[in-house]
Amino acid sequence: MKLLVERKENVMWITLNRPKNHNAIDNEMVNALEKLIKKIRGEDWIKCVVIAGNGKSFCAGGDLEEFHGLKTEKAAYEMLERMGRVLYDIMMLPVPTVALINGAAIGGGCELATACDYRFASKDAVIGFNQGDLGIITGWGGAAMLHEKVCYYQAMTMLCSAHRFSAEKASEYGFVNEVFSDDLIKSCYKWLDNMIVPNIEVQKAYKAVAIRKWEKSNLRERMKEEITECARLWESEEHSQAIAAFLRK
């Protein structure tokens, strides 16, 4: 299974399970995420959702080997918009969400982490919006979400530089909320025990405040405009050459 789902007390734990592919997201994983999001909305026991990666990576973004065959703007948009909807739905989940960045979070992996309310990282994690190096921009609405989560300067620096940052540097930029030097899972649960009250209705009420803000600011439309621009750039020769060079490595 490409998604592992486990209940630990009142926490739903989701593990991306493609370790040999650095947990890159393919169509099958998108299908599984869509179904899981619907299930989460129907469960009343969940007070928090944690997303982690199996192995040494959190998520390497979209599976380029699967998606590199998409040559036209229209084909790219259909793929990008579908995952953009998944990330928007994660952002709009009624309970707090955590991205537990256990290793590399690159490209779309950073967009997935951005969709979550909290981002915790291991001390050796590597974090980078590298889309600019591929001749495109964030294709799942990540820039619009990032501007909701960190300050303008930090967001622009992370996006425009396409640099890979250490967990500590990402913490300085406000992207990573906590860097854990000890066991990542135990540290996450300790944080949850200390910082999230048991009453699930309290969690939902506070999350609803943020959701109302994002809805009123037309976040979904801003994400779609961003995805449209990425699809336009996807068709460019620069992007095709960058992907070809990446796949040759």
C-alpha cells in the first residue's frame, strides 16, 4: 500500500509509503489521498492528523517519471489541479494537521508540508521549493498557501531562490515550527500531548477560525490561478530540458 494509515489514540497517522521513490506522489497515491480525506471528514474521534514519510525522505513531490510524459498545458493542468485540490482539502480539514518531515521535503513535498497547520522536522531534514530550477513554479498551489503561513520576505526567499534549506534555517524562516533532535515520532507525540488539548470540539472550533479566513480570502481561486501559470510554464522548452536532465541523473 502506498499510504499507511494507523490510529494512535485520537491521532490519525498517515505515512507516505514509496521509500524507494523518496515517497514521490503518483496517481495511485493521489487516489488514496482523495479517499482518505473524505474518510477523515466523516470520523468524529480524530483530534489531529499527522503526515510522515517512510524511509529517509518525507516527500520528493510529484513522480517525474510518471508525469514527464505530460507535454501540453492542458494535460499538465489536469494533473496539477487534481493534486492542488487534494492539498486545499488537507488545509481545510476540520482538525489540526502536522507534517512530520523526517528527511528531504523537496518541490511538491514542501507544498504538501505547507498545507498542514504545523511542520516539525528532524535535525537532518532538507527542505526546498526547487520548482524554479525546473523552469516552473509551485504547481499545486504551494505559493498561495505559503504566503498564508510565513511572512512575505521569507516566503519569497524560499520560493524565488529555489534553494535547499536545513531544518534549522527553515525554522528561522518560520516554515518549520519545531526541530526535533531526538526520536521524531516520540517527540511529535510529546509535543501534541503538551500543546493540543484533548477536547476535539475545541480543536475544530479554532481550526474553523482559520478556515473562514482562507475561504473569505479566496485561497482556492488563488491556488487555481497559480496552477494555471505552472501549467503554462510546464509546456516550455526550458522545463522539458530540465526534466530530461533530471531523469538522466
